[in-house]
Amino acid sequence: MTCLFVLYSALSEAAFFRPDIRPGYGVTKQAWLSDYFAPLRETNMDTPVFILESGKPGLTALAIGGTHAREIAGFTAATIMVETVRMARGRLIVIPHANNSAISIQDQESRIPRFHMIESRSGTRLLPYGDRRTDIRDQGIPDPVEYVHPSGQVIKDGRESRNLNRVYPGKPDGTPTERLAHAIIQLIRAESVDFSVDFHEANTPEYFINKKGEIEKGGRLAYMLVCNPKGVEVGAMAVLQMSEETGISMKLEQSDRAFRGLSHLEIGDATHCVSFLTESPNPGQDAWRESPDVLRDSTYSLEHRVAMTLSMFRNIAEAFSVFHDNEFEMGDWPSFSDIIEKGVGAYLN
Ligand SMILES: [Zn+2]
């Protein structure tokens, strides 16, 4: 009986998971998302927040990784910010794993291994590969047939009620995923964040043979910068600078007000913050690949994707500084070529 009870508990209770983040000297304060919205405390939805204060006045930026926990370049880029970057002017706030519940479980839609080995400055580290959504055990209720966004908009797939990037701006008395979105909005208000960048990955733009034997082009989203309408000029300048620096031509898109719940739209609409979202190409999200290598793909390596994400962030920050006549300056900040040449692990503790 006891054995059965223990087994049942193990199956029904969500994993309590804390990702491995090893702050560098640039971090001046460590907080929790629950400091901004207490109901998250002592739940698997709470997540660490790192603040890198330069000590000199300037802009406040927020980097969001791990909204979708299988999009590993995003949270790896955010982790590098925490472990390597030092600010020279202004303030950087980083949430490496925005959906902690989603990184606590395996990707439910692929057979990508749960952990990947990376050689960091202090030896081998395990990089987790998580899921796109909140663990249903943390959500605590069965998925609805349809998700009804607080605006009234309906998403046909009820599982999307657990997708952090469909539920913004969230609800203080909503589901755990809606409360999580609300907590991030509360942080943005409390810290007077000037601009935010949410780091994502999408399937690659490669051509492939589909099930009907036809040649099909892959994802449209990879290499995209999506801007809240109030950030389009900054985004355009950032994309131009990015192409000069890296040779990567990012596509630029403005948030579509017909699709509610996305961070780039809702953060900017709900707060004074100007919100952006980036998409790098993750071969692990290509359903047609038999055994994708999410670290060492010959075209879309983790190095390439993390370098792209960090470079896009820096170019947004520089363009934002020009347009808003205020400064945000990063000190120790690896360039695109630094990461390509030395690898991601060279910037992890
Ligand atoms: Zn995503």
C-alpha cells in the first residue's frame, strides 16, 4: 500500500526543477520572479531573475530566455549574459528560464535527448532540453477544449493554455501559466524596463521532402525580429546593423494585433516597455529530420544560433540608445565572431 502510494505521488506531482545558472561578477543582485508576484513562491513556476547594474544611469533592458524551453539557444544566450556580461552603463535584467515548469520536463513532441553535454570554463555541464509548454501537473487542471484569452480571443488547441507566449498579459487570478505572464508584466512595471527581448527558436528554413514526396520550404519564422508597433524604427535600424556585423539578414515584422497573447504585442501594449522577439533556427524543431543534432548541426549549430541571438540583442540595445537618446552599454560582451570561434562553453562558468 505504502509502495503504491509513493509511486502514485511520484507520478502525479510535478518535478521540482532548478536549472543550473552560475552567475558571473557582472550580476549585482539575484532575485526571484515571485518577488514581483508572491503567489509564484515555492511553486515550480517560480524562476530566478538576475540583475546586472552598471552603477551609471541609463536604460533598463530585460532579456527573456526559456519562454519555450526546447528553444535552447534562447536560454543559453540568456545564461551567457548572466555568467559573462558586465554592464558599463544602464541596467540589464535577465530571466534565463521564463517558464521553469517547461524546462523541468522533456520535450513532449520530439525524441531529442533530455540533456546535452557542453564543455564550459569549469568542466562538463548538462544543458537541459525542455518542452514548449508548462507541465500539465504544474497547471493543475486538465487542458480545456479551447483556450480563451483574457481578451476573449479563442485558440482552438486547448493545450495552448499552457503556452506562456499565448497568455500575455496574463491574469493575477488565472491559471499558473497566466499568473506567470502576469508576474513578468509586474516585474517590467516595478523595474521600469525600457525595452525587452524574448528569445525564441523556430524550425529551420531548409527545403525538405514532405510526406507526399514534394519539395517543401521549412519555417518562415527563423531569422525573424518581431517588434511591437512602437519599436519598428528601432527594429529596422537594429536589423541593418546586424546584417553589416554578421552577414545575417534578419526579417522584420510588426506585431499583428489580430493575434493576442504574444509577448512582443502584449508587453508593449500593457506597459511603457518596448517589446521585441527574436527567432533563431533550431534543427530540433524540424519534424522531417530523423536525428537532428541540436548542438552541432553543420548549418544551424548552437554557436551560430546563440551568436545570432546575442548579436540581435546588442544591436537592438544600440539602436534603442540612439532613438531614445539614452545609453545602454555592455562591457564584457562576446561578439558574433567570438562565439563562433571560441564556442558557447567558453562563455559559461
Ligand atoms: Zn518559441
